[in-house]
Amino acid sequence: MQASRGTRTKTRNVLKKKPRARGLSPITKGLQEFESGEKVNIIIDPSEHKGMPFSRFHGLTGVVVGRRGTAFEVSVKDGNKTKMVVARPEHLVKNNS
């Protein structure tokens, strides 16, 4: 039998919340605004399924390039290539450095 290869395979520990952080996230996370050229960290919120980037980009830092509807386009370096990640604001955190 062949195992399924969905978008969330091998993410049991990556997309797991700590016990006290479980449940829905605050609504203010979804109302965040980012300027073009701003650095952001991609931290996937597993309780929010819409606008979730691929698990490979979890924990990476990128630069906001623009908007696409309610989501943001983030330019991320993946090895030697630069890739465009489309993610909603629930999965983005402002980079402090």
C-alpha cells in the first residue's frame, strides 16, 4: 500500500502547538499589516488552515514583496534559489533584527 503524499506529510512535530498555546489564535494576528520591503519570519500557525505556506518554509525569514488579496507575497531564499511564498498574516511574524 502506498502512503499518501499530502501537503502536511511529515509535519507531526513541526506543526504542533505547545499544550498551553492550543486553540484558536487571537484575531489581531490575522489583522496584521506589513509594508513592502519589511523582513518577516514565516511561523506556520497550525490552527489556521487558510493561507498556510508549505511546511518547508516554516522558520525561514523573508522579505515582503507585495500583497495578493488578503495574503502577502514573501521572497525567501531556498538554497541557491529565491522563491515566492504566498502566506496570510496569521503565519507571519515581524522580524526584530
